[in-house]
Amino acid sequence: MPSPDREIVLSLISHTNVGKTALARTLLRRDVGEVADSAHVTVIPEAHTLIKTDGITAKLWDTPGFGSNLAKLAKRLRTSKNPVGWILHQVWDRTRDKSLWCSQEAIRNVQSEADVVLYLVDASQPPETLGFVGLEVEIIEWIGKPVLVFLNQTGQPDSERDRANEEAWRQHFKNFEIVKHVGTLDAFTRCWTQEHLILKKTEDLVSKDQKSAAKKLTDAWIERNMDIFGEVVTSMAKWAKIALTDSESLPRKDLTEKLRELVLRSERSKDLDKIQETMYSRLAENTADTVNELISLHGLDGQTASTLAETSLEEFAVKRDIEEPLAATIGGAVSGLVGGLSAELISGGMTFGGGAVIGMLLGGATTFALTRGYNLTRSGQNGVRWTEAHFVTQVKFIIMLYLAVAHYGRGRGAWQDPINNPAHWETIVEAEIELNAKRLNELWKRGESASSSATLNQHLKKFFQQSLSNILSRLYPDSQSLFKRR
């Protein structure tokens, strides 16, 4: 057995079917045990290495859940001079008395193994409705091990709701001195930035000779996750560079003629439609590849489905009619003027005194029509690329996808593309995008210049590093210290 200063032991404890094994999978980034929506799926305590560094180990025990029948023994336990000793010396059949047998195994594990107990509660129900919780924590208190309470089964991330739930549970446990912390850590929807608090809080609770080991383990956990965050930033910067520099070309004369026809006939161009479709296909493929990389980096199984490509097309590739918005934008008089001169312009005229003005108007109209109808803009003499507005929308889209991956717990199963995301994510992301409007404009401009390609990636990495850090820090204020390390 390792000496106390080389190992920290955490026992994951709860009532049965609250999600211990699911949370263990999320924390360990691998499948352990068995997960099912039924009581007493885990019947034997299982130990797993949570993190290891310099010969020091944090061990996580996944234990059988406390059974409902334990409440029937409440009076007997509370009147006993040695309630823990009494329950551990009882003989219960593993099959006939499974509920009590599992409770006994959980208690034995806490007594013999744990330095700190991680006690999970079902946050989908008010604490006052879960009468068994008091007895279970009372038993742990009799053993004398410190407890960190975490709320599971919270649903979609919602910081205001979580704070209210935490306070309600804090009040519920106020008479238990062994409860040292109440926080939220949902097996399905937690964010990786919340996990380090397990080890951080443990530092304050272990014996003096274990504190150094606990701190080293906390630092190792944070460093590992921040290394992954760095790889995320690199992946997203690569994605953005591809989007910024993507373009399609036509012979200069063909492009000019097609833009004229786009304005003068107010009709979509088949060739431009094809260009747009080609570029959107590349965008969808680039996005899917990036999301799959993010999924893998976060220790998840599965890949984004084909629906993601369809979602990106729906998000970006709205095929708009040209005529009505064009007329509304350039005004009836100018619209008529351009229309009246269409024959001359098509034949290459524009030699009258007002030709320069008309040419300028037509140039503005073609830019608008190309932007409005295709989310494209001129690039060089004969090319088109994504507009700045479209690129900014792409950035918001990929950040929202990143947040979905960052919150997806392995205990939930293989990755599934999000159907919808919490509204407050979008509010925070939009605020960050707006704050960086000038910076994104500069990045978009750099994307057109081949000479800036060498430095573009570094600028993009810096943008995503800072923006993602800001967003995650706003969502989870306790995580701000993580990003100050880099």
C-alpha cells in the first residue's frame, strides 16, 4: 500500500441510481463499470487512477449506492453506541438483501479507503423530498471522513439555477460539519473547467503530510487539461485560417459579366451558385473535421453526424433573392437609372460624363448583390471569398460547437450533435464577438493577403486563446485562475 504522502483516495458515494459511474466515466475520460437506469448496477467497489504525476496518485473509487432499505435501520443505527461497527458486522445476502449489502459495501469503502468522500445528490429534486440523504450523510459523519457534495442530474447548464440549487443544498447540510463544500458537477453536462475543484478542495481537507501530494495532483490535473485546451486553440485557429483564405476564381471577364448580369437582371447566376456550393461544401467538411478533432481531444467517442454539415448550410447558406433587397438598398431612382442604362453597360459603354458615377453605383450594387445573394465578396481581380459578416458568423458557430463539446460528459455516451444550446451561451458569445469586432475585421483583411499567411495563424491562435478563456471565465468564474497560468 502506498504511503499516505504518495496517494490521495476519493470515494464516490451516493444513493443508488444517482449517476456515480456516469460521473466516474466523465472524470476518467474512459468507460468503466456499467451504466444503466436501474438500482444497484454497481455492486462491487472499483478503484481507478484519476491522475498520476511523479509517482503520486489520486485514486477514485466507484462504489455501490446506498440502498433504500437502509432507512429502515435508521432507528437502530441512531441508538447504537457504534452504528458503523454494527452495520459492518451484519451478514446480508448479496442477492436476497442486495440493497443492504450494497449499503454495507459503500460504508466499508468509506471507512477503510477514503481520504475524502465525494457525495452525489440528485439535483432534479428539492433536498427536502429526499429523506434518505440525511441518514446517508449522518453515517459518513459517524465514520468521520470529510465530504464534498456535488449536484448531479441538473439538466442543461444554467448558472443561475445551479447557484440557487447549491444554496438550497448548502442550507440542507448546514448542521453537518463534515460537509465542506457544495457544488455542481453533472455527469452529462459539466464543463471540464469545473473538474479541478474536486482536487483543489481536497487540498484543504487531507492530512498535513498529504497536502503537498494533493497540490501536485491538482496542478497535474490542471496542466493536462490546459494542454488539451492549447490543442483546441490550435485546431480552431487552423479551421479559421482555412475559412479566411478560401476562395474561388473565374476568368476576370466572366466574373465581371456575371456580376453585371446579377444586378441588371436581378437573377441568380448558375456559375456563382456552383461556386457558393463548392465553398460551402469545403466549409462543412472543414467544420466537421474540426469538431471531430475536438471530440477526440476531450476524451469522447463518436463523431459529428452528417446533420452537422446540413446545420452549417442552414446557418450560413441562405439563398436569397436579389431583386427586392437590391432595389430597397440602392433606391428606386438609382435602380431605374441602372436599369435604363443596362443595354449600354452590357455593351461596354459607360463613356458619358456621368459614366464614372454610374460605374461607381453599379460597382456598389454588384458588391451588395454578391454579398446579399451569396455571402461572398470580391477577392483580387477575378476571385470571390467569404464576406467579413459571414466569417464572423462562422466564428460564432464554431465557438458554440466548442462549448457543446466542452460540456459533453463521457458518462452521457457517444457524442451526439447538439439540438439546441443554452440561451446564455449565445448571449456571452455574442458579447465576446462584439467586443472583438475590430480584431475580427483585421483578421478578415489579413485572410486576403497571401503575404500575411505566415503570421495569420498566430493571430488566430491568440484570438481564440483569449476569447475562449474570456467566455469560459464568464460562464464559470471559479475557472479564471486556470487561464492565468498560460
